[in-house]
Amino acid sequence: MTQSDDKSRSQIKREFRDLKALGKELVDLSEGQVRALPLSEETRDVILATKGLTRNALQRQFRYLTSLLSHEDADVLRTALEGQLKPHADKVAALHEAEQWRDRLLDQDQKSLAEFFEDYPDCDRSQLRQLVRNALKERDLGKPPKSARQLFRYLRRWTEADRPPRS
């Protein structure tokens, strides 16, 4: 009795759906990202060929890609894919954190300033206060947000530098 005989029909369908979802993730990657993954040449070519296909052709291509992925090691592929996407996710998270800090600091809340100093004790307090003051002054005068952008860049440097690597 082979291993595939031991699997139930619903287990096979679940695995097929997982492989199809993995295939859709792979198709969304750039060419350089696809080439960096541990794939067979045929699978890589099929992924790269999906760009610009019509809807029906794309569905056929996904079915073919799913059958090819069933011969690949999906766990290794998912690990490699997560390794490629993780740095981008970390950078996006740091940007969101910097945006949140900027918005909180520009709401003229001294408590937010104290919290930032508590979270980032090594930052230049006078420079941060000056950037916040200038950004608030520009906003009140209706000027372009030059200082708000400088404040965001300053906050982004701190949030990116302080971000621990995710596991």
C-alpha cells in the first residue's frame, strides 16, 4: 500500500488547495524573487510564464503549476518564501510604527513625547522636540509639511534601528 492510498480524499483536496495557494503566492513574486527560490527549472519557467495570461489560460496554468508543485518540497519552498518576504514585512511594520509616533506627537500630547523618550532613551531629545515644534508651526500656518517629513524620517530611523529580528 502506498502513502497516497493512506490519505483520505479530503486530505488530498486540502493539500491541493494549499499547493494552489502557494502557487498564487509564487506568481505574485518578482522574477528575481522567483529565481532565488529552490525550484526546478520547469516549475520556475511555468511561474514566470503566468504574467499576462488571460483568465482562462491563467486557471489552466495554475492547475499545471499545482501539479508541478506537488513534486516539489512545499515546506522548504514556504520557508524560503517567508525568508524573502520577512525583511519587507519588518520594514513595513517599522514604517507604520513611525507613522503612528508622528501622528501621536503632532497631536500636541506631552505624554506621547514622554513615552517616546521612554521607548527610545538614546534619541536626541532636543532635536525631536524641535522637529515637533516646527511641524506644528508649519501645520498651523498652512505651509507645506517639510518639518513633518523630517520628523517622520527621524522617527523612522529610530523605529527601524530598534526593531528586533522576528522569528
